Amino acid sequence: MRAVFNHLFHSRRVLLCLLFVVILIVVYFLFFRTVTISPLTEARSMQRLEATKQITNLQPFVSDGCSANISQSWRVGVQQLSNYSESFADAYADTVTIPFERACIEHDRAYHLGNGGYSGRLEADNRLRSAIISYGITNTESIQSRTNLSTQEEAIYLYEVLAEAVYRGVRLGGAPCTGQAYAWGFGYENGNCVNSESD
């Protein structure tokens, strides 16, 4: 049974299925709760955020790592799968946190402050995407050994796809004034904004 599990887990299909599930989770939590419809809609929310900043204090920074329960799901998944597979436990023993979690925390820092309006948010989201791709480029050997991908290009491509999914998720769901823990400017009123007189 263990040999079958090891073979299945290390197959590309299983890896792609897991990646697909992660993407669906990101899309579900981000897209259906908060959606950026257009830059004009977001501009109105940015104005509300700026008005909120004028009358409230910045709350202390707190991060959940990669939002939408991605970091938590990673930790639980690694722990659970390690219980079933010794080879998985060996391969992922040094990855208690999601490999690019540091980039997610830096992204959260930018979102916490919510400075720079639409372009500031776009820059923060692009930095996150670039950091995930850079992780894939820098760590191709360890990615290959963990996933049994045959080439460096496949390992890099895996992180390129993941980076694009994360990027699209934060672009869709990270607008200000949504009341979500991952909203642009969430350091003010937990992501809630005051209503402006023009609303």
C-alpha cells in the first residue's frame, strides 16, 4: 500500500491535481468574496480607503502568510502526508511553511499599509509573482527532487504557473474596502472603509 501511495504521489498527474485544487481554493476564496470589477470601481474604493486613513489609526501588522488559508493548508497537508509516506516526510522535512511564504508576508506588509493606490497595489502584486518565480528558478534542484520532475524547465514552469494563479487571485480579490483580512489597506479598520459623501 505504501509503495502504491509513493508511486501515485510522485506522479505528475497527482502533482498537477494538487496544484489545480490549490488554484481552485484561491479562486473560490478570493473571487467569490471580493472582486475587482474595473479600475474605476477600484478608484472609488481607493478614495474611501484614503478617507478612512484620515480618521483611523493604523493597526499593528499581522500576517497569516499566504492568505486564503494557503499557508495553513500547506502545513496541514505536509503533516498529514508525512504521516502516510516516509519518502514524502523525508523530501518535505525542511518545508514546514510554504516555500515562498516570506514573499507572501512581504506582500501582506504592502497590503497592510495600502499606500500608492492602484499602481501601488499592482506593484505589490507583481513583486509577489516575481518572487514566486524567482524561488522556482533558484531552487530547481530541490523542486525536482521533491516532485520527480525530469527537467529544470518543468520545475520552473510549475512555479511560473503557481505564480500566475496567485497573481490573478490577488488581483481579483485584493481590492480595498472589502472588510477582508487580505484587502488593500487592511491595517485600517480591518479592511473596512468609511462611506464617503459621494457614495
